[in-house]
Amino acid sequence: MSSIKEIQESIVEDFAILDGDMEMTNFYMMELGQKLPEMPDVLKTDENIVKGCQSKVWLTARLENDRVEFQADSNTAIT
């Protein structure tokens, strides 16, 4: 398993290739998001909604094996 530092360096390298191109960065972010598992509808509650966003965004966090795991979804691709 990779260390957090190795994972972080890999992410930084991936985004460095995009050289600040915001259109490509947004496209890449949406591509990464499509690879994530879907958030179950049962978690899309008012309690988990992120207030202040123009889009509907749901966010949860839980502790799993000494790691915080986040799960999120939105009604828009870019979010």
C-alpha cells in the first residue's frame, strides 16, 4: 500500500501535467468523480446537505480503520 506522501505526490504530478489549464482540470476532475462509487440515496438527506451551494451537494464522513472516509454526491457533474 502506498503511503499518504506517495499518493499526494502522484496527485500533484497528475495535475501538474495539466499545466493550469482550467478546462482540462475541470474535465479531469469530472472524470475522476465518475470513477467513484455512487452515494446511496439513503444518505442524501437534509442532514447531509452542504448549505450555501447553488447545486445540491451531500457529504458524509465516517471513521473506518483509523481513516476518515468521505462520501459525496451532487446533482451537477462539475460539483
